Amino acid sequence: MSLETSQSQTTKVYSVSELTTGVRRTLEGQFGNLCVEGEVSNHRHQASGHQYFTLKDAKSQVACVWFAGRSSGLRAVPLSDGMQVQVRGLLTVFEARGSYQINVQSVQAAGAGLLQAKFEALKRRLQEEGLFDRTRKKPLPQYPAVVALITSPTGSVVQDMLKVLGRRAPWVRVLVYPARVQGQTAAAEIAEGIRFVNAESGRSLPKVDVLIVGRGGGSVEDLWSFNEEVVARAIFNSQIPLVSAVGHETDFTIADFVADHRAPTPSAAAELVVPDGAALERQIFVQGERMEALLQGQLRRWRQRLEFLEKSALFREPRARLAEAAQRLDGEAEGLHRAAQDRLGRLARRLENLAASVRAHRPDQVLALRRQQTDSAAGRLERAMVAKLQERGREVERLRQKLVLLSPEGTLERGYSITLGEGGVLVRNASAVAAGDTLVTRLRDGRVESKVTGVLPEGE
């Protein structure tokens, strides 16, 4: 038997298709779905929506195809040559060419997956510790006097916040604590800034009412300082109400969850912490007009009350009122005197009874004690009666002085005069007299009679 015949009997002969199919099944069975990291090159985006590119590193490369509609729902990344990405998909063979490739299901930027995992792990741990608890979050003061900013002292962010604060509340004092907001030392500087402002507020610094911690937008890596635990702990321990303003509206960091308040942008944070000065000015103006209206109303009521008192019997007949008050006082004094006499009579009768009892039993010491108690009670009663009479007398004197002050005689004593017309009628206005009328003017020390020759309108 020849050598060729022997080999043909022991070796299976595959067709190209069988070999390619076998390799494909072996690769898919061995590796299946996998994740590969590398650099994108030779990227082509077809009109059909399919994307073809090569994933390479320093030594090797592998072909990749990303069919339209094959995304697994994870965040898609627009591809371009030179990008470092992580590719998830199925390792297989493109049988028509006999080359192996990755059928891509999703792509994300290299490193983002690790950062996202760290973010979620820290977020979950801090949430379990209660650092995100809403019940511990402090409200913002309505009218802060001092606002502190912890951010980079250069760039547009700090300028934007200063511009907004100056426009809305120019009376607010703004302190800037310079800190890096990106890089290896950024987290430590931000945390130190929060601790420093809290420790020195009201000491070497003015009393700070609100803290804003933030920076502008950027990539996940750029914003990572605000995902560090040291920053989260410092925010949680802040005794000053703190607003987190990191990135853009769609960016969320650990600092946002721990802070008392979260603003979508630094400029929005500045608007959040201070009131609108123009709106306050309008409110003050409206309140001022309301207070003026209330005061005018109160003055009108007082004027009406005064006019009522001028027309009352107390003003017209002060002597009669004084006599009536004196009469009431005399009645009160008489009643008090009778009550005192009755009280003294009862005490005397009781004393007599006690004396008879003493005389019957001859207890000298008890008799002396009872006499002393009786004398003391009589003295207190007499003093109370005198004090009551004096108090009533002072009240009558006050009423008398008030009535005299408000009486017509009191008005004359203060330098005014009272003019009486025909029949002794009080002249209140010019229309009540006419030419030829005889007027009597009462003064403090006498009367003056006069004849009306004419009535002039007011102002002439």
C-alpha cells in the first residue's frame, strides 16, 4: 500500500465551508459573549446604519461590526478613530471571508464602566448610612447676608456666579475659597474648604449664611472629585446650609445627593440662594402703600372720635360731671364708713363676749393675746379705710383736673377766646353772623362786646 493511500484512509477531508463553520462554532462556544478593550481604527459608518471598525492594541487587532438596532440598551458612544472603548459582543466568524470578528452589542468609553461601578457602590453605601436622608437637610435662609463660594477662582463659573449674585442681591457679601475642582488634589481641597468655612464662620470670617460648592460641566472623569467620599463626608458635616452646583443639569454626583440643596448649574445656584432685589423693592413699595392707607384710616377714626368727644356731655358740662363724680365719691365714702362701723360693732360685740368668757374663766394670758389681736385688726381696718378714702380722693382730683382742662374755662385759661352771638349762642363759623350783629367775646380776664360790620370769606 502506498503512502498516499494510507493517509487518505486516516485523515478527514473538510470542505472550506465545513472548516469555517467548525471554527465559528468553536469560537462561539469557547468565548461566547465577551468584553474587549482597545483603540478604534478604520471606522466606517454605512448608510444602512451598520458600523465597521477595527479594535486594536499595541500588538494585535480584531475586526468588529455593529449592526444597526443591535444596542443592548447601555449608553451608546459615537465612535471615531483613536477612541479607547470597551466593546461587548459575540466573538464569531464571518464565513464568507473566513475571518473572525466581534458582533458588537454595545460600546462605552474605556474606564467609564469602572467609574460607574465605583459611583454606584459609594452611593449605595452612603445612602444606607443615612447621608442622603431628607429629614437632616437644612433649609436655605430667606435673606442671607454672606454667601461663600468654594470653586476654582479662575474661569467663567465663578464670574457667572458673582455676576448673578451682584445683579440679584448687591447687598450680599460674597467670599470665595479657592480650590481645585479637577485633578488628584481637588477632592481634598474641596473638603478642606468646606471644613475651613464652617470652622471660621463668625470668627476670622464673617458669619456665613450659605455655602455653594461647584464647578462647570465636563466628562465623568472631570467631575469625579465631587464623587469622592471625603467630599461627601465634609458636606454631610457642614453646619452651614450647602448647595451643590456641579456640571450641567443632566450631571449628577454624590455631592448632589448629600447636599442640602442641588442646583442644575452654578448660575442657577446663585439665583437659588439670594432673593431677587427688584422683586423685593416692588414688595416693599406695595407694603409701604398699604401701611400708609392703614395709617390714614386710623387717623380718620381718631379724628371722628375727637369730634364725638367735643360734642359729648363731658365736654359741654364739665362742672356737672365733676359734681356727679364727687357725689358718687361721697356715696362710696359713706358706704365705706358704715361698713367700717358695722365691722367695728361686730368686733366690739365679739370682744365683749370674749371678755365675759375671760372674766368667767380668768385666763389672763389669753385675754392679753385677744386684746392684742383686736387692736391689730382695728388698726388694719382703719388704715385700709383711710387708704381707700385717699385713693378715691386722688381719683376725684384727677377727674376734676381733667374736667377743668377740658372745660370752656380751661380753654380760656390757655389763651383762647369764646365768641357768643345773639341770645348767647356759641359762634362756630362765619355763616352764623351777619353785619349788624352784636357779639360778646369771652376772654380769660373779662368780656369784649363788638358790632359786626361785615363778614369776610376765609383767605381775604
